[in-house]
Amino acid sequence: MTGIVSYGSYIPKFRIRVEEIARVWGEDAEKIKGGLGVYEKSVPGMDEDAATIAVEAAREAISRSKIDPSEIGAVFVGSESHPYAVKPTATIVGEAIGAGNDYFSADLEFACKAGTAGMQICYAMVKSGMIKYGLAIGADTSQARPGDALEYAAAAGGAAFIIGNDPIAEIEATYSYTSDTPDFWRRDLQPYPSHGGRFTGLPAYFRHVISAAKGLMEKHEFKPEDFDYAVFHMPNAKFPIRAAKMLGFSIEQINQGLVVRAIGNTYSGSSLLGLCATLDIAEPDERILLVSFGSGAGSDAFAIRVTDRIENYSREPAVWDKIERKVYVDYAIYLKHRRKIKA
């Protein structure tokens, strides 16, 4: 069996409420919360970026597994907010965890699904015998133009997964659905992304998420009732709930991983943090459907079965416990932390 040997997560402690952002822009906070299903979001600290988030998540994954970092043969970091335009985040992570020098390394970028792309690469490399363990990370400090609708949800956080044999959660199958759909983009040297508004829904998010989930289930003869849990990419709370209903999943199946309400959209870390939160309570032989989404556009779907090895695996602190560790900031501090105040 090949799959998830260990996992780790990181969520900054700072939060800003939707009411605080709405106050500054003269918007109706209750209407926004009702429309997005998001009540507050995480905010990175002054010294936090995608690299530090990736390192913290990776260190937790390693400490939980007791794996020798030198046995990790590949490090992939998916993000759309890499701190350097030319200088890999993955090598920073490799150095920080003590992976040595004999490993594959690359940064990945596919909007919010770059982390699951890293999982697929590591899975294939382990399965082929090229490496013993691979480290796949999705981490972001999401960008949003002040006053844009994205600002209410664009957040910070990340998750790391060590892929190998004898896992706590076997990857039974994976399937991807991809097209050239320009729903969201950010050109070189531009600080903030642009998006197609409502266009990001049906032709982008729903088309790809639904197609990837159906493709995996049809190819491998799964049904919604074969899964105990489901996790979908969470740009807001409304989209994954609607996707679940369209596919025949219940709110009970997705509720544990629906972290977006409390921390916002962590982009490359979004579906992966939902998976971490689900693994926190999953029992042996329970099955999880994971479906990511990245604008541009594509989705990766996974069928994951929890194994007996999870019973002897340390899952503390849990994702929802980390979510409750928070310090609220006002809009001015938020601008300072996000370095949006320009001279």
C-alpha cells in the first residue's frame, strides 16, 4: 500500500472578522457572511510567508512520524504566493527539515491545487520505487486587492503530507480533470489577482470538481455512500456544500473538513487542511474523498482509505484545536501584516 504516512498543518494565530473588513468598506457584513458562509479568516504574522508555513507543517509531519528526514527523496511545495519569483521554496523546506542534499525538489504552481499535484507526483515516485518517501506541501498567504470581494476570504495556512508505503491512509485511486478555463489569474509583477466574478462558479469550480469526482467514482466503481467523509476545495463555504449536494454527499460527510468558515480560503492549503481535519478523527477502514480545485483550471480527486496504522499515530494537536488558538486584529494591523501599505 502507498499513501499518507504522516501529515502536519499550520494556521497562523491572527484572525480578522468579516465585520471588520466590511466596516472599512461600508459593506453589509451579514449579507457577506450569508453569501460566503465565512465569518473570519486567518492572517499571517509579520514574519510569516508561504515558506515559513510550509516549514512548520513539514516539521510537524516529520515529528509525528519519527521518519529520518534524510530518507525523504522528494520535496514539492505548491503555492501561488511563493516568496521568491526566482528561488525555490522547496529547497528552503528541505534545508530546514534536514533532508540532506540527495533529493528531488521543485516548486509547483496551479492556483489552489498545486499541493495535491505534489501528492500525485510523490505517490507516483514512491509507487515506482524511485524514492522511499516524498513530501508534498500546499501553503499560501493568499493575495487579495483591498476592497475586492476576495479580501473577505483570502487567508493563510498550509498542510504537509509524507507519502510512502505502509501508510496511515492508503491512496486507493487518483483522477484529474483539466481544461484551459481563465477564471482567475495574476500576471507577472502584479501584486493582486484578478477574477471572472460569477464566471468562477459553474464553468470553473463546479465543472472541474464535479467532473473529477465523478470521473474517479465511475472509473473505480465508487458511490457517494462508499465514503465516510468528503473534502472539496473551499473558496467559500457555499461552493463545497453545493458541490457535495450535486454529487450526492450529505452535509454530515463534509462538515468535519469544512474549515473555511473559521479561517477562510487558504488557497493551496484549503482542501489539504480539510483533509488534515478529517484525518484527525477518521477511524480504520473509513474512506475519504478529496477533490481539490485550481483556477486555470483543474481538479485532482483522491479516494483515500484509512488503515489500522492510524491507531498508533499521534494526531495532536488537531486542526480544529489550532483554529481555536487565535488573536483578533483590526484592519490597520491586517494591512501592516499583509504589507499592503505602500510608501
